[in-house]
Amino acid sequence: MAKREDLSVATDDQLSTQLGDLKKEQFNLRFQAATNQLEKPSRVREVRRTIARIKTLQGQRSKNAASQG
């Protein structure tokens, strides 16, 4: 699971790439859950929370950029 400190040092491009990867993984996990093939159910929660962390960080950065510019 990605920690907030790890995410805060990442660039905007890295965050966008990681967000895309996590959304693909989330889709695959949902598909596995629907077909009862999910091996690690806790991973669904981890992915969802990491996506939320990234989106929160992106929102904060865009808000800071808007207030500075």
C-alpha cells in the first residue's frame, strides 16, 4: 500500500500513471470478486484507499496551483 509520504514526493505524471494502473487493477479485482475468484479480498480496500489518496493529493496540488497563479 502506498503511504502518503511516498505519494507526496511523486510528480504529477507519476501520480497520473499510478492512478491509471490502480484503476485497471480495481476493475480486475471487481471482475474477480464477481466470479468468486478473488484470492485476497483485502486488496480491494487497499486499492480503493490508495486511489482516494492520489485523488486527494492531486486536488490539493491543483488547488495550490490555482491560488498561486
